[in-house]
Amino acid sequence: MKKIIPIAVSVLMIGLLACEPEEVAFDPAADVFVITKTVETENEVDTVYGLALHAFANKPMQSVDVTGDDDETYDLESFEGYPYDFYYQTPDNQFASEMPSGGSYSFDIVAQSGETSMLSDNLSDDVIYPTDTIKYEFDDTQDKMKLTWTEIEDADYLIVKIFEEDDDQVFQSSSLLGDKEEYTISASGSGWASGFQPADGTTYIVQIDAFKYESGQSGVNLQAKSISVDPVIWGE
């Protein structure tokens, strides 16, 4: 699946972005969290783990280099060319049955202005797991689809996404409460990509991203993310 990063920016950070860059000091933030998802192998479903690294700032950044406790290094990249957000996620084919290395991750952040900052964030083994199955019912008369799933334990918030089979994202919900177990998507509702219309008989991939904040960090740093995926056929 194409990744859409979870951008967690405080009210203070938003206010700083409204100022001219030279009026404020460089003030970045750093986050590291675990991603869990399930994969099918020989009629079995296994849980696999990946790593996400995220840096965001009130000024455009030039580079972000990260080093873990195990001395593994990572080069973060700007998200779709947006220099205020840099991100790394374990490639899909490198998710593993073992958790990423825990401990402290050090972020060496350089702004385009030349200012620098060294930050760190800790990764623990506290994770959340994907829901088992995403079910759906389609209402032909109103051209809408109702999704249901088992509650994702300990999730703080959820985002529902829809992808075409070639991985192009065509829908994204607003942020939903973490204990939510259903969501209805209308062909004429909001959330669809500009100009996109779901087609009857077409297979799409529904993805539910669940997020958990670090303890005492609600609205800022993430501790964990889970990815739940199932195919649906629009109109059936």
C-alpha cells in the first residue's frame, strides 16, 4: 500500500508555520513508532512488524539522518516533496516476524536555513494489532457501502482508506474514534480523490490504519500503528 504519513503537529507548531521563517528559531520534532500488519502465507495469517521514523518542523528541512541503539542508520526523505515533513517506513517486503530494535533513536536534523537540531525518541515494545476481518454490505438504492470490523484494542484513532488495485489511493476518511467498529462510505460523499467516482463491479482495497499515542503524548507522538487490509467489490 502506498503510505500516507500521520502528521501530528501541535497548535503551537501550526502558529509558527504562519510566521516568516527568519522570525522564529528552528523547532523540529521527532517520532519513532512500530507498525504491525498481517500477511497470508500458505493458508496461515502471520503478524509482521515494521518501523516508522518521522520528523516535522516549523521550517523547511534539508536532511534528517537517524541512528538506532543498534547503530542502524536511516535516511529520511521529504514526503512528496514537502520539506516540513520527513519520513521513513520499512518497505513492505522487509516487514519481519520480529519487532524492530527498541531503545533510543537519535535524529540529526538540518534545516534549509543551516540550523541544526539533535533529538531523540524511544521505541518500546508496546504495539497495537490489526483487526481480524473487514466486512462490508452494499446498499444499491443509496450507492453506499457499510464497513464493519472487530474493535482494534488500545487504538486512539483510526483512518479508513480505499485504494485501487494498482495502489493508487482514491479515498480517505477524517480521523475516527479508536473504538469505532463501523463506517459508511457513500459514492457521493466526501473523502474521495478529486473527480473520482467508484465504479460498480470494481475491486478496491479497504485499509484501516489504527494509531496509538505514546503515554502522556496525546496529539503529538505516536507509539504504534496497525494496518488492516481487505478487498471489497463496489456495488456487490
